[in-house]
Amino acid sequence: MSKLPPALTVYIVIMALFLVAPIVVVVIAAFTSGDFITFPPQSFSVRWFDKVLSDPEFISPLWNSVRLGATATIVASALAVPAAMALVRGNVRRRRLIESLLLAPLSLPTIILAVGLLFFTAQIGLGASFTSLVIGHVVIVIPYVLRTVLGVYMSANHEAEDAAKVLGANPLQAFWHVTLPTIWPGILAGGIFAFLMSFDEVAVSILLSNTDTTPLPVSILSYLVYNYDPSVAAISTIQIAIVILVLLILERVFGIRNVMFASR
Amino acid sequence: MRRFLVAALAASLINPIPLFAQSAKPDKIVVAAYGGIWAESIKKNFVPCFEKKTGVKVDVITGESADWLTRIRANPNRPPIDILALAEADSLRATREGLLDQATIEKVPNLADIPDKFHKPWGDHAIAQNVGALGVMYNKEAIPNPPKSWREFLDAVADGKFGKRVSLPAGTYTWGPEFIWLASQQYDGDIDAAFAKLKAASEKSVVKFWTTPVEALNLFGTKEVDAVVYWDGRSNNFIDKGNNWAGFYIPDPGTIVGQAMLSKAKNAPDIAWDYINCALEPENQLKHAETILYAVPNQKVVYPPSIKDKVVSADRILIPPYDKVFDSFGSWIERWNKEIR
Amino acid sequence: MAILSSPAEPAHPVASRGGIRRLPLGLLPALIFLAVFFAAPLLINLLESLRGPGETHSLAQFARIFGDAYYLTVIGQTLLFGLVVTLACALLGYPLGYAVARTEGTFKVVLIFLVVTPLLVNVVVRSFGWLVILGGNGAINAGMRALGLPKLNLIYNWTGVGIAMVHVLLPFMALSVAGTLETLDRRIEEAARVLGAPPHRLFWHVTLPMSAQGLITGSILCFTLSIGSFVTALLLGKNSTMVLPLLIYQQLTVASDWPFAAAMGVTLLILVSAILWLQGRLVGEPRGRP
């Protein structure tokens, strides 16, 4: 149980209310039977869920966002993990500079990246496609995975790794059996952030998506431009449920409590 | 036979388009549409006509005018969108940049029934498919006698007559510059006077200048404001949903419109012209009007009594002289940012 | 395939033994990917920002930004906003992070879920949620009315935008802090306690300095994210709460002035990089285990 001073516990309760407030509003609004997102809702119904679950304009984008987020996270991790390891143990000259370069996408407003990528992918013949979307999202989320893996790897003990090599393991074996289990919490933490950030990304998704790759934020925005009804709240509630489900599964399988901290 | 094939292959490698363009049919075309009921309407009312006539499928992509323009700018040789629905200003930009093809009566027979003002300003590179009018939606209980003309309305809002309970379109909204032009027309074309009125309005009456239609609807629907300058179709849709406390009217002497314009992107397949023709077909235009509750440009269309009062009549439509004012839009937007807080 | 360029080495990089150090292979995929897909779009933007009429190049767009008090004000507002939001995140987020790090079991998991909640919904929908809570007829003001108190103006101003921004950035701050606190050597705290340090001295003189790294990492993230966002300012702010990314978005859409937008983008990027570099110089390079 918690060993927190009582003042802190009170603070946590207040902050908890703050943190969940808009989310709760959205979820409640999804159940309103009226045509507006008002508070408090006048009466309840599930008709908006009926509507969005049977409307391809929402369901396909939800699935698109999931596969986009998953793909981008996996690719970003594949790029970030070797980079993090090289930065920590590779005795790289100007390590800090290279690290800043790799983390630079964090500083760039995504709309600038979006327009630049649009023109770039057009010139190299990719155009608006799932590949372009993945590329854009990977650029945006790489720093999240890199940060967390760097954090864990940096403060980790490398003796086991070195011992394995001394005992004859080749680099691949050492990585798989020793390093990977150590940095796995970092990958998971960064991966979760990466996935969530990808889900939230608007600018890149608007410009680089086409009809069959439209992610959820884009379809919500298009819908919202000329319609204002709780279907948006309903699809968002479904999205929340999916993410919570995924997080719960991760917690059961990997123990999320050990995972979320791996950042410097 | 072999020689012919080799020659054809060689020709296609060097220059694929001429070999195939006229004879080959694309398996689909991409048509842009605004989200929600717009997309539903064109899928229901325009797409079947085209698909039946040509056998080519239609993929509808939703979004906004600026995104579509950016996309065809990025890829002019292989436009990702074949039929665009750009706003007037963006249509003008695209025309000037050579990104659109010019329509003719041969390619689009129904063009003959579209009045000049809906396509001539763009040199026939863009044709209106529906026309929404800007008017005033108001709370009948809070404002029982709304001002009859735009001038009276703007004066009242500048004086704060309704309290801080009004919303107007932002100068930075897609049709913001057109709204500024409309305001200036109430003061003999004086832009400075228009800005002065809008500035006074922002201090005394405007809770927020809306930048997307959904904001406007939200402000009015949640009764944060008592009057909002808004589109007729959306307003009537809202009132029809059982909100009898709301009313809508178009102040005198007339109003500006927001047109969703049909354009074929340069280098898009020629068969796309048939889509435009389908969209301008009188029966399809009428069905479109009935779905989205906006006026349509085809003069052959006769509105049934059920919607006749809801859609704007052609004689009340004012179209800004784009060739004269378009180049000022940029500076108006900058001025808006600086003066309207 | 060698992931590491050199064999067993201590955690701290040691001086190289002379000669040219190659870049380790492990860095190459990420560097090449970013060089192509991050640097190239940036370059395109830079070129666009320098585009003059015809085929010329000029700094005209930058002159427009830096020669005009309005744009300088917007830049200033953006940076100030970022600073205030970051400060608020640090103050509010540190205790949260501390709580997450110092609890165990189910309570800890619940806390983590709570902390991550703001990230669960899309920014657009979240903003509408805030309108419902903070609006004139919203939940808070309904409460104020019931208590006979005056109406609070919480939206369409810096307050509303700030609240929503802090809300979504708290997870980053809290988890950064928690991360550092988790990996701290508890024995130092134990030692201090055994030596008789009272709890508040323990905190101020031992715990806080040691967790400074987490605060700094969290602050960097909060700052860069807050000055790069525009959707929140668009939906919860008004014209006077103009920030640079919103101006960029506006110039790209309604004004369709790409060179100007590109110049503003370059400016923003340079500003952020400069601040990060400055911060790096002032604070010094973080080490692994202290």
C-alpha cells in the first residue's frame, strides 16, 4: 500500500479529478441521446455507438490508426534501439551532438514536417500512401523510444553483457539473451508513448493520408467541420476503451509498473 | 506482331502517357468532398450516375480545401485527387498556378445551364456545385426583432446592442476575407470602416470569432451566443432538428456565398469530366440540394415548396469581384491578426 | 553484424585511443532514416522560405517576420506561454511523479493509468471536452452559479489554452520524474534519514537535487511540445492568443502563403534548438549513475 504523506494523497485525488475530467465528459457525452455534446446530458442512449460501429467512415479509420501506430512504433523501435546502444557503449565522438540530432524531431512543429514530407514523398514517387504515413509518424515518434531506451540502458549494469561476450557469445546472442531483457522496459515505455503520440497526430495524417489510409483524427476532424453530434464522442470512447484494454494486457503480461519509468 | 509489341513496349517505356491515356480507363477516380453530410450526398446523388455511365469507381476523400490544394501543388504531374471541391479563393490560386483544366461545353454539356457568375470568374476552370449563403441564426427569445439589413446588424453588433452574445466568422476562416468584403460593402466599399466595425464588435459583442462551422454551431447550440453569422444550410438543418427557439434569415440587400467548386485537376484522366457533368445534371443537383439544404447553380432546377424557402435564391447572391479584391486577401488576413483581438 | 563497435567497455565513454572513430553501425539506420526523411523535408522548407518572386532567393520573408512588431510579439508570446506551461507542469507534475515512484502494487498501477489518461483521447475531442467543462455554460460555471459566485472566464483566453496544455503534458513530466526517482539509489536517502535529517530537509537537500535530471528531461519535453502545438490554441483560444504554430497553420491554409509559413517554421525550429542548446550548456551532460 502507499506510504505517502496524507497531504500528498489528497493532492493525488484532486489531480486525478483534473486528469480524467475531459475524458469523463467525452465518455458521458457519448451516451447522450440528444444531438449535442452538452453537460449534463438530458437523457441517455447508445444510439451514437450504433451509428459509429456501423459507419465505415469511423470504423475503418480507427483500424487504420491502430495499424499505423503499431507499424510506426515497431519501425521506430527497430531504428532507435541499435542507436541507443551505440550511443551508450559505442564510444562515439560528439555523442551529445548526435543524440540531439536524433531527438530533434521533438522540436519541430509537425505541420512543418507534414508539408515538407508531402512535397518530398511526391518527388520520390511515393505520394500519399500508407508508407508515407508510416515514414512521417516514425520521424515523429523515434525520439520517444530513443529517450526511454537511452535512459534504461544508460543506468543499466553492463557487466552481464560483457561477461556473456567474454564467455563466447557473439554480439547477436549477447543482445538477445542479455541486453534485450534489460532494455525491454525502455522499449515498452517508449513504444507506448510512441503509439499514443501517433494516434494523436493530426498534421502529418491530414496531408499524407488517402482514401483507404485515413487515420482516426483526420476522419474525426473532417466530420467535425460540418457536423457536431456525439458520434465523435462515441468513437473516441471506443478508442479509449481499446487503448485501456491494450495497456491492461501489457500490465498483466509484462508488469507495467516496471515499465513506465524508463526515461532519463 | 512481335515488332509491333516491341515498338509498343519501347514507346511505353519512353512515354507511357500518350500510349495509354486516351484508350485506357482508370479503374477509379478520386473525388474530394467535405466530411459528413456532404460526402454522403455526393455518394448518394452524384457517384451512381458516374459509375453507371462509365463503369469507373469513385473514391471519395474528405478533408478541407487547403489540404486538397496543397496536395495537388505537391504532385502536379500525378495529382492524388482527380476532382476537387476547392473554395473560391483556392480555386483562383489553383487556376493561376495552372493546376486545373478548363471545362468546355463539349466536355461538360451541363455547363450550358450554369449561370456565368458561378464559373466565369475562374475562366471555367472551376464550376460551383452548391452554393451556401451566409446569414444570421438567432435565438428568437433573446432577440425577437433582429436587424433587417447587414448594415443595421453590423452597427448593432459594433455598439454591443446584444451584449457579449454574438459570434461572427473569423477573418482567418476559409471565407473570412469574403466576409470582410461583405462588411465593407455595407459602408460603400470602405475596408477601413469595415475593420473599425469588426474591431468594435470584437470588444463589445463577440464571444469568439468562429474558425470552423462546428465551433459556430457549438457556440449557438450551447447558448453561449444569441446570434451567429452562419451558413443557411447548416442553420436550417439545426432548426429542423426541433430547435424551434432558433430562427434564420438573410439580411438585406443580399449576401455572399460559399461555393464548393468542381474542378478537374490537370493530368487527371479525361473521363473525370463525366463526373462533373453528372454533378451538374439537374435531377442530381436537385437531390443534392434536398440532402444538404444548400442552393445549387443549375438554372433548370426547380425547387419543391419543401425547400424553396430554405435555399438562397439566385438574386440575393453577391459574388465579390475576385479579379479586383483577391490580391488584397493576404493583407486583410494580416490586418485581421493585428487589429482584431 | 557488429552492433557495438568495440568490445567490453565501462559504462562511461573513455577517451578514444587515437585515430578516426567510425560511427558505430548501430547508429546508421536511425541517422540515415532521419537524414532522408527529416532533413530533406526541412531543407525543402528552408528553400521555400528563401523563395523570392520568380526564381530568386531572398531573405524577404524573414525580414517580414523580424521587422514587424506583431510577429515579434507572437514569437515572444509563444515562448512565454511555453515557459509558463512548463513551470506549471513541473510544479504540478513533480508530486505526481513522486507519488508514482514511491507507491507499490495496485495503487501504483492505478496511478500510472491515471497519469496517462490525458493521452488517451485525440486532441480535438479533448479540447471539446474542455469547452464543456470550462465554458460559460459549462460544468464549472454551473457550479459557480449554484453557489452564487460570478462567472469565470476560462475559455477563449490564455487560461483555457494553458489549462488544456498543462493537462496533456503532465503525463510526460510525471513519468520523467518518476523514472529518475525510481532509479535513484534509495540507500542515500536511507543514510540521510539514519543520520537524523528531518523529512523536509531530506526532500529539499537530497531527493530533489538527485531527481533534478527527471525534472529537466520532463521540462524539455513539455516546452518543445507546448510551443509546437496549435490545435489547442485554435479551439480554446482566440485571435489575441496567437502562437507561432497557429500562425503557420493559418498561413498555410487560408492565406496559402507557403514561403511565409516556411520562414516562420524555420524561425521556430531555430528558437527551440537554441533554447535546448542553452539548456544543455547550463546544466551539463547527464551521467548514468551518479
